[in-house]
Amino acid sequence: MLAADDIAFYRENGYLMVEDAVSAEQLARLREITYALIEKSRAVSESDDVYDLDNGHSADAPRLTRIKLPHKQDPYYWDVLQDSRMTGVLTALLGTDTALQTSKLNTKAPGGGAAVEWHQDWAFYPHSNDDMLAFGLMLEDVEQENGPLQVIPGSHRGPVLSHHSAETGVFCGAIDPDDPLFHPEKAVTLTGKAGSMTVHHVRALHGSAPNLSDRNRLILFYECRAADAWPLVGSASYGKLASGGAQALWDHFSEHMITGDMTTEPRAEAVPMRLPLPPAPHAGSIFKTQKSGGARSAFSGREKVEA
């Protein structure tokens, strides 16, 4: 459980660092499973439903940007979310009824693993209220040269910046580095030991530079919501679910409850929002969205995001 000062800090700043978010045994098991998945990627030559491949990936030298939906690749990723210190942090910040929005394991390969351009998660999936957050569980030590998460304190209480390309008008999943409301000089860099966890509010501005170290940067992300935060039309992921009908949507929400109970009474609040429409040509991941949508890089000058 979090201390009152920790909760107050999160409310004010929109982020938090939590040490020892899982036990040593849980961390060891998560690493074992993760490295086994990376090993299996040697047999993959194109990005698919499990892997997003980075430039230079090969059977001899696996290079990934992401393992998609890890909670579906191995049930232990789900089990540890429901039964670890993470669970208590979640309910302390979002209440007793919580659900998983999505999960991802950003591997960020050594020697230049792709940056994640500055963005607000809220831009990708606005809901009826913004009681939503992301956990970033470090499976290895994360230091400055690994391309750690950076966040701008207090930005979760400010506006939702445009994540649309000024050239094409499509959703590109990143803000313009020249936006006058973007203040990178205020950024805080979140490093930590394996087993530590970052927490950031769904509206907090954040990003991460390329991995310039000689080892993978393994961070397991869980994006979570209060159970009464319901998605608005426009999110690509829910659009696919909705095509299966109301029962498929209900089943999905039921299966993704972490703690507490479902509700059919969404809580609506007056929160700023923009819909992620029209979509980028390729929107299978944030990396593809930022590249195909024409996002401009804040980490390598002002050119467009590289392939």
C-alpha cells in the first residue's frame, strides 16, 4: 500500500517511482519468461501479432521494439499484476474496481533501440473519465544511457496537446516538438533498479530517448483504468472489438478486470480530449503510428521519425 505522501505526490505531479514493486521470485520468473520470448523471436522475420521487430533484427541477433500483449503470451504476466505490490498501488490510486486497458513489453534493443516520441497516452484512447494510469515495471536496471522514461511533472493537469501531423492532419501519436506548450526543460528522468516501477497518469506528457547502452532496456507496461472509465468511439483497439458485437465487448471488459467488479454505469467527467482520428496509415503500435503518421522527432532534431 502507498503512503499518503506518495499518493499526494502522484496527484500533484502525475508520476511516481515505486521500489520493489514485485518480489525477487516474481522478478526472476518474469525475466525468465521474457528472455524465452526474445529467444523465440529468432525464428521471426517480420513483425507479427507477438513481436514488433527493430531495424537489424535477425536470427543471429534478435532486436525488438516490443513484445505485444504479454499478458496474452504467458499467464504469469497477468498473475503478477493481480498478486504483487503492484496490485496495492493500483487500488490506492484508482480505487477498488480496476481493469487492464492493455499491456506491452518494450524491449528497446541495445545500440540505438527506437525512441518513443513525446506523447500523452490519453490521446490514443480517451475515456469517460481520466482515472487511468500506466505502470512501467523494470525487468533490468534502467540507467541514463538505456533511454529511460521521461515525464513532465504536472502536465497531467494541463491541456491535451495535438498529436496530429501538421502536414497531413492524421493522428501521428506524438506532439510537435515546437508546440509552445511543450516544455522539455522541465522533464524528469526515471531510472531505477530491476523490480522498481514507474507510474504515470494517462494525461502526463512522457517519452524516452534511444537506448545507447550495450544491453536491452526491458520495461513491462500495464495500462490500467478505473472500472467506470469507459472508452469513447475513436480508439482503434476498441473499434476492432466493437466489430465483434456487444457481447464480445462485454466479454473483453469482464476478462480484463484486475480487482473488484464491473459496472454498467460509466462515470462521465468534464475532461479535455481529442479523438485519434483520422488514423495513421499504419497503427499497429505507437512506433508504427509515429512513423507512418509523420511525427517529428524531439530526440534527433526536428526531422520525421526514422524507419
